[in-house]
Amino acid sequence: MTRSVADLSQRLIAGDRRALAKAITLIESTRPEDRARAETLLTEALPHTGKAVRIGLSGTPGAGKSTFIEAFGTHLTGQGRRVAVLAVDPSSRRSGGSILGDKTRMERLARDPAAFIRPSPSSGELGGVARRTREVMLAVEAAGFDTVLVETVGVGQSETAVADMTDMFVLIHAPGGGDELQGIKRGIMELADLVLVNKADGDLLPAARRAAADVSAALHLMRPKHKGWSPPVLQVSALEDRGVAAVWVEIERFRTTLGESGLGDLRQAQARAWMWADVRDGLLHALAADAGIAEEAQRLEGEVAAGRLTAPKAAQTLLKRFLEP
Ligand code: GDP
């Protein structure tokens, strides 16, 4: 191990914020030599990880995620917890700047010495962004943060990625006009361990009540994700800082319900799935990086598109060529 990585990991484990920032830069770097160093660093850090409460948070843009995280994070640091906020935002590449990276968001929390806010890496596809976020999660845990909030926008596939790296998935919903479930996809509702109906204040209060009832009814029709846990629906006002303490109570109740072994099993399954996702990604990258294969792939694609070859036969041919050159 190079001396600088050993030194960095020691400072990281000691909770040095500058070391954490450096570690994250290393983790997010795309340079091959940095990758190797990042892996060494994470291996060093690993025994110091896993002690945090890992919470995923999702909701459509405008539902009040940042307002909620600001209120909730501040509540938690007030209780003596150390809170890291990470983001998975695969749309950041398209928009050229991360939606979740806006510096003006969560101003109060950003100044809180017990909090650490890291926007989503500014480039990459979902798989890559999510993989880096997992690694960043390990780094913040090693640095002593005991609560990790992983935020994502309520669009696309990022919810599944976030649910797969956290202990508990929280959905934030804001009441809309008319159909109170509008904007929540069934697949996302199925991931939820807790639903917060935000903006339960002022003129929106009656709509929030209806939304909460509708969400509860919809949840009752779904298969439970964890034995013994039916996802509660809470009405909160992030803006007025109401109902926020109750959210933590539910999170603790969830953890008690799962128990240490339930949580351990969940994390083990997540780690195994992560390994295989990396194996798949690695194979695909190796495939894409092989010029001969790329040429053959193009030819086979043409054959498949023209209807001269079945897709499975083409796939088999390509794999054979790759595995037995
Ligand atoms: P995000 O896109 O999900 O991060 O949503 P924001 O936190 O940026 O909030 C979107 C808008 O909803 C902002 O104008 C907020 O002030 C407003 N908002 C957030 N939480 C509440 C709330 O609890 N009540 C009300 N009335 N407005 C809220």
C-alpha cells in the first residue's frame, strides 16, 4: 500500500473532514490509478463501516425532499447524531449540473458541523453513480457519521438503486390536486418502508389528509416487504418543522422490528448483490473495451436486425468469441 493511502485512511478513520473530502474525490475519480487507491482505501476503511443507520429518501421534484432533509437532519444533529447526506441523481449528466447538488439547498444543515452534505457525482450512468454513492457511504461511515441519508429524485430507476443500498426506504409525497396518488408509481410505492405526506399545513392540510388516507389504502393492498412491518404513513410539514421527530421514532421502530439479525441479513444480501452487479459491469466493460468484439458485435447486431439470425444465437456467438478467443 502506498504511504499516502495509508495515511489518508488513518485520517479518515480519525474523522478528519478534509481526509473525507479527499477520500471521496479519490472514490469518484475515473482515473485507473485512483481506482486502485480508492479500493485500497475502502478495504482499510471497511472494518470501521456498517454502524450507521442507512436511510433512503425519494420523492418527485417539489415534494419537499430538501426542505425535509434540512429539518430532519437538523433535528438529528440536535439529538447528538452525525448526519451525512448523499445523493443519487443519474439525471445530473443530462442537465449538466446535479439537481441534487444545488449549493443553495439545505443551507442550515450545510453549516452544521455535525452534518456532511455531498451532492451526486456530476457524471456517469446510474450504475456508476450508484456504485460510487455506495462507496462514499462506506467512507462517511468510516469517518464516524452514524446516520446516512441517501436522497434520490423520484424519476427513473434510481429508487431501486437507493433501496438496494439502504436499510429503510422513505417515500416523500406531496398532496396534489384531485387524484392524491398521482405521481407515485406502483413500483416505487412497493419499495417504501415509510411514507411521509409532506406539506400537511395551511391550505394543503385537507388534501394532505386525503392523500395520507389514499396512500394507506394503496399500501394495504401490497405484499409486505418485511415480515411484521406494514409501512406507516405520516403527515408532516417540513416547512413548519412538524412531525419530523415522529419520523425518527418510526425509523427506530422499524429497526427494532427487523432486529439485529434481520438487518444483518438484509445488508448481507445487499453486499452480495453489489458484488454481482460489479461483476456484470466489469464484464460488460471488458466486452465494450475489446475492439475485435465490438466489430463482431456490430456485425451480429446487423444480422439480428435484418432477421437473419436469432438474438440468442448472436449473443451466444459473441460470448463464445469473448470467452474462448
Ligand atoms: P424537492 O424538490 O423535493 O427537494 O423539494 P423542495 O424541498 O425544494 O421544496 C419544493 C417547494 O415546496 C419549495 O417551495 C418548498 O418551500 C415547498 N415546501 C417544502 N416543504 C413544504 C411543507 O412542508 N409545506 C409547504 N407548504 N411547502 C413546502
